[in-house]
Amino acid sequence: MKFIDLYAGIGGIRFAFERAGAKCVFSSEWNKFSQITYAILHGDIPHGDITLIPKDKIPNHNILTAGFPCQPFSLAGVSKKQSAGKSHGFEDPTQGTEFFKIKEILRIKQPDAFFLENVKNLLSHDKKKTFEIIAKSLEEVGYDFEKKIVDSKYWVPQHRERTFIVGFRKDLNLANKLISIFPENPKSRKCELIDVLENPEDIERKYKSLYTVKQGTWEALKKHKMAHKAKGNGFGYGLIVPPLDGKITRTLSARYYKDGAEILISQGKGKRPRRLTPLEVYRLQGFPKEFEYLFDGENKSIQPVSDNQIYKQFGNSVSVPVVTAIAKNIINVIKTSKSMV
């Protein structure tokens, strides 16, 4: 079962589909820092900007996967052409967006299935017009599909809601299988916060006070939270205080490198909290244990990129166990349907 990995980031989706038994035959990621981390984790350098890669350079595959960026789709151009009595091409509604390339690859290559990942708000963006265009486009290129917002907190100790869209080519007649693709929430997590966080002794030994929030930043965060509290809302930093049993963090975001506000770890009464270490964000997203040594701080020289880049990369990535559960179901449905033909 072959798949391609588009808008790959550092390859979280690739890890998931490989765990499910599929083979990656092509990958694309334009960010040079993500390419570095991806190459170390997966052993090959992804191609650059997918919009610049000729379609004939993309190999045939069973499954297209993509964690594509969300961009607004303007209908103005299409409406203008229609009002002028001019015909407009099939491509117009998504022309100029990152989704356009995905649609074109699906149209030309016609893989058995696709897996798309995006932010929760994709479904409501622009009064739901954005997703309406995506849905129409997927139907036009010949796919039945289903979408669902899934929270990672049932697999890893992180509240992380993401929109997943899975589709099968219409001629496979698998529309009735789509709803079963999304797994039920596990009754218990295999990974808890205590498994993610490093020991306080190791934190001090390896990092000293490197990840402790600076005094000025901490004062600013407290002031910001107090201001919002006075207005009656809950905005502000998120602090994890022991005991850790059953606790989950807020969503790790790409902006985490700025001040760590969404996930801060208490270091005891009277002490300033700290940000997560690179190893901890790696674990929080459920990446494979065999590469933890690259991020554990024992030898900073082997860390792929800077701390700031790591925070951005993992903040933009996926929770691997969640995608793995979906990937296994996709592959199982495809294999089962083909064995019955």
C-alpha cells in the first residue's frame, strides 16, 4: 500500500501511515527547517514546494495524505465571470490556494483514498463557505468522503482538536465504510502526562534554568491573565500543577516558542514555571520513542534544529497515535474491498 506525504512538515502523518503498514513513495515540504528535521527522522529529504513540482514527477499511489494549510477561497472571480456570461474552468474556485494542488493530484492520479488534516475551524471558516468549496471539489474529482473533528486528548495528554477528512474513490463503492474509519475514543490513554515530562532532577542537570520563564515574561503573562479575568473570561496562560494524574495540557501551537503561555509547568511554590523542553513536546505529540535521543538535551549538537524551530514544527504537526488509528482503518478497508473483488 503506497502513499504520498504532502505538506509534510516533519512527517507526523508519515510515521502514522508507516505504522499502519504503508510505504511512503513521495513527500513534499517547502520549509527548509522542517526539511532538515524530516530528513533526520525519515532518512530522505522531501521535495520542495508542491505547487512547483510537475504532476508527472509524482508517482502513482494508493493513498494521498496532506496536512494542508487553510486558505480562504474567493468566489469573486467565478461570480464575476458568470455575471459577464463567460465560462469558468473547473479549477477556478480553488485556484491560487494550497488545496488546488491536492485537488489536481487527486483528479489526475486517482488514488484509492485520501487523508487530509486541518485545523478545527476549517469546517466553519468564512461562514462554512470554505469547506463547501472543498466538499464540492472532492466530489467533482470522484470521491466519497466524510469529515470529523477528533480530539487527541483520548490518545495523548493534550487537548488538540483537528479536522480530519477521509475519502474513497467513488467506483470502489465504499461510501458506507467511511463513518467507521474514525475510531472510537480509547477508554484510557497509553501515554499520560507523567510519561511526557522529564524528571525535575534531569531538567536541572541538563538544562539548568534554560526553560524557566524569565521574570519579565512571567510578570507580563500574569498581568495579561488578570486583565482577562477582570473581564470575566478565561484567557491567559495554562499552568500544570502537580499532581499530574489524569491532567491534560492545552493545545501545543506553533507560537509556543514566543512565551510558552499555553503550556507552563509548575516548578514549585515561589518559583517561576517553565516551558516544555524539546523532548517533552516530541513526546506530547506521540512521536516514536526511537528518535527521542535527538531531542533529549544530553547533546545539543545532535538536535536537528533550534528550540524555536522545534516548537514551531511540533506545534504544526499531528498527534501520531490519533492518525495511526485512522490510517489503520483506511488501509484495512481498502485491502478488504480489493480482496473481495
